[in-house]
Amino acid sequence: MDSFIERFCAKYYFPYAEGRQLIEGMEYKTYRKGDCLVREGERDTSFYIIARGIWRGHYLRDGQEVSVWFASEGEALFSTWGYVDNAVSRITIEAMSEAALYCMPKQKLEKLFASSVDFANLGRKLFEREFLNVETWLINGGASQARERYLALLEDNPELLRHVPLKYIASYLYITPQSLSRIRAELAKSGRC
């Protein structure tokens, strides 16, 4: 149990004791590969921390799924539209593997944020990290940097290849599966992957 709390606390610069306290106030839930936390057009206002597994956020564009992000152990997970605006989600959040999450309703989390400076700072840091992730995703768009984005993705989350089909990784990189196959073949020849 401790490794995902340690990863969560390190990622969001949060004291470990408060991280354990946060988890103790959350509900533990398990999911099968392919289960959806929320689907595009549904509403979910809860906050989650990934204890185990890999998750993918995606939406439909012209009938094709476009991957927006991947998240794994120790990361926060929530529908931005549901949490922030009580609106329906514009993405589907799907389990790419067997998974476990800790869940807390928004109202309970906001009371916790109001209870101490450390918890208030956690709320701020969570949303700062989300802004950073979105901006990084926007800046990194475009096929010319696909190789570098692929390498960075594998460095940040090496277990993706074991759980996420290459077509989803390709859509995240804004390239076709064939282009990703070429990149992987080039990297294999050079001994980088």
C-alpha cells in the first residue's frame, strides 16, 4: 500500500503522514480492464488516487478515439468537468489493466482542503499539476516530435507498453499506428528500446 502513497506524495509535494491520512478517509474500489470510471457525456464529481493499474483519458473525434492522457500508480484521477463545474465529462476515463482506486466525493475532499494549510496546498498543487500536464500535451502536439514524445512517455511510464495497445499510444502522440511502428523499429535498430 505504501508505494503508491509515496509516489503520490512525491508527485504532488505532499507530506507522507497527510498522504496516509487522506487515503484512510477514502473508499477503496477495484476495476477490471476496460471498465470506465466515467464516459464522455456522463457526470462524476469524485476525486481518485490510483493505487494500482493504468488509466487512459480519451474522447471521440470523427468516430476515432483520441487519447489525451495516461495515468498510473500514485497519480490523481478525476473528471475535470465534473469536479470543477459539476458538468458532464468530455472524455472517457478507462482502465487499461486491472486497477484499484481510492475514491473521495468532492464535498468531503473540499472539507479536507479547508481543514489545514497542508491539505489546502495539496488542492492547489493538484490543479497546478493538471494545468502543467495540459499545457505540455498542447505544446507537444504534432508529428515532428513524435519520437521524442514517445521516448519521454516511456521514460515517465514504462509499464504502458505492457497494458496499453499501441493504437492508443499512437493517438496520444498524434500519429498513426504505422508511424509508431516505424519509430519503434528505428529505436530497436539503434538499441534505444
